[in-house]
Amino acid sequence: GLWWDRVGPATKDPITGVTESFLADSSPNKINLGVGAYRDDEGRPVVLRCVREAEASIAGSEFLESVSAAVSSKFVEESVKLVYGSDSDVVKDGRVAGVQALSGTGACRLFAEFQRHFHPDSRIYLPDPTWSNHHNIWKDAQVPERTFRYYDPDSKGLNFSALIDDVKNAPDGSFFLLHPCAHNPTGVDPTEEQWREISYQFKVKNHFPFFDMAYQGFASGDLDKDARAIRIFLKDDHLVGCAQSFAKNMGLYGHRVGCLSILCADSNQVGSIRSQLQRIARAMYSSPPVHGVLLVSTILSDPYLKSLWIEELKTMANRIRGMRTTLQDSLERLDSPPNWEHITNQVGMFCFSGLTPDQVDRLAREFHVYMTRDGRISMAGVTTGNVSYLANAIHETTR
Ligand code: PLP
């Protein structure tokens, strides 16, 4: 047993710990506010109708190799339209190099590898805080990270002036990761005007914006509105990169469907960049699976299924927004002393509640309510049935 003697257990992912404690709790009142996956008002995972219908229509597909290449390029063609706009010049002029990726995580990792390969001395600036796996992804791709200030714990909103200072103080030509909508874990997004200023400062500093778009549609319920940050950058003639995930907005978590796209200076560059991305992917996993991608391309290229998806996405976003309002109202009706306005000011799947690690521990111990110790509430876990119990638990823990 000499070969692996030095291998100890890896540090647990914070979400995995929350799920384990939740599962081990036998209380009928228990609530899991850890997972970042959508749940309906009954607390159940959802398979969208558009997905069921697409499943039915592709049943019996043979998935020959030739099919998989065609499906993948159709998928990329449709995906990039969601990000850049279906009638945008960059799409019409064929300036987007896109490849299918293993969901949002795989798209981020592929980009990190590409970044290290072609800019070996570069770093990545990540928002503070950010999705915890961003740190692991760029670290394992051997790209050093820096952080830029983002969240202001006092206002539970954006620390815009600090963000702009950090953008200005980074060396010219730095890589920055931005969440274009529904920031994880804070739920805090810049306003349109603030995005314009960020884009302007990026231009001045010649920074590269890499957008990690894991929740398109979840912030506003509208795909185009949620892409407005990226559209602002396009207007300012930036070259951008984007990781897209269909895990949340199509509920395809297990299928690992994503897209990595890089906007090129001209259409001549597209072939080079795309082939390099494919080469990197080939050494890691050759090619990604085709089934989920066939579902997505079927939905995006069929006007009926696409409009059904857009409706269902709106329903999911609206349910979450409704729960934000109800949770805030319930706390206010209990005369809870803290200000809870940030619950409805924040957007997307998550609410950065401001609960301290001690309060989070108490919520679990005394009320069977589970969340990560940073106080992040997954709003998808809040339902009509548990919201008043939750409000009361939060009130008792914070009074
Ligand atoms: N990026 C962000 C900001 C996320 O929150 C997530 C998921 O939690 C991902 C990327 C990756 O998701 P997936 O790989 O499941 O598409």
C-alpha cells in the first residue's frame, strides 16, 4: 500500500456537507436551503414540459458519430444566439467561436486551460465572494487568482466604488470573471448604468471580460434582459468569453449541457480558436455526451418548444420572486428588527441573508433549517408550505 499512503481525504464541498446534515435530520419540519437546484412549490425537482416533449420527439435516435458532430454544431449555433442576441452583428458575421462543453463547470475549466495555454503569465480576477468552485477550477488549471471587491456586507448590495477601484488598479490587460446575472452566492447584480461604467473601465484598461452565465433567465424571467450586461459589452466592442449552462434554466443538471464561446476579432480567427478549444477538450475527454445536447438543440430550434421553455422559465423565476416577497413580508409582520429589504433587492436563485455562521448553526440545531455557513439561502428551497415556519425560525435566531 505504498503508492497512495500520502493521500488523505479531500476537503468537503460546503454544499455536500449541508446536504448530508439535512438528510440525517429526521424532523418533519426540516428545510434544505443549501442546494442550488430549482424546486417547485411542493419542494420537488422539476422536469420541464419542453424537455419531456423533446425527449419524446428524439426517442429512438441512433446517435451515430456523424449525428453527434452535427447536433453539437446546431446546439452551439442556437446557444450563442441566447447570449449575444439572435440578430446581433457578431452572430450574423460569424465571429463567435463556440464549442459544446460539460455544463457550466466544464466550460469554465476549458476556458481556464485555454487562457493558461495562450496567456501563460496571466491571472484571473474573481469577484469576492464568488461560486466556490471558481477558485478550484482556475487553481487546478494553474492560473493564479486575484479577487476584486464586489459585495458590501453593510448594504447587502454591491460595493460599486470598490469594484471600480479594483478594476482600475489591476494591471492593464487582465482577465476578469463576471457573473452577468443572478450572482452566486450574493444575488447582487450591478444595475444597467453600473454595467455601462464597468464596460467603459474595462475598455480603458483593456481587460478581458469572461462571463460565467449559469442562470440566464433566473434573474428577471427574461433571457434577453438577463443578457443585457453582455450586450452592453458588445456595444462597446469588447471581445468577450462566455460559459453557458443549461443545468438551471432547463433543469438539465445531470445531462451536463453547456457551451463555451469566445468572440473573435473577425471570422478568420474563429476556426483557429475553435480548433484549439477542441484540441484541449480532446486531450481531457475527447468529446462530450450527445443526448442532453440533442434535447437542448431540439428545444431551441423548434419555435413551439422554445416558446414553451420561455414560459416555463418565467414560471420558475416568478415563483422564486414571489417567495422573496412572501419571506420578506412574513419577517416584517413578525416585527423582526433587522432590515430585510435585501431579500427582494437581490435577484436569482440565491439570497445572501446576512445571517452569521453562529446563527446558521442555530437555525440547523434548533429549527432544522439548513444552509451554507455564509448565510446563503437557496430561494428554490422556500415554498408556500414552509415560508412562515422559515420566517419564524429566522426571526427567533436574529432577535
Ligand atoms: N457557475 C456558477 C456561478 C454556478 O453557480 C454554477 C453552479 O452552481 C456553475 C457555474 C456550474 O454549473 P453546472 O456545471 O452544473 O452547469
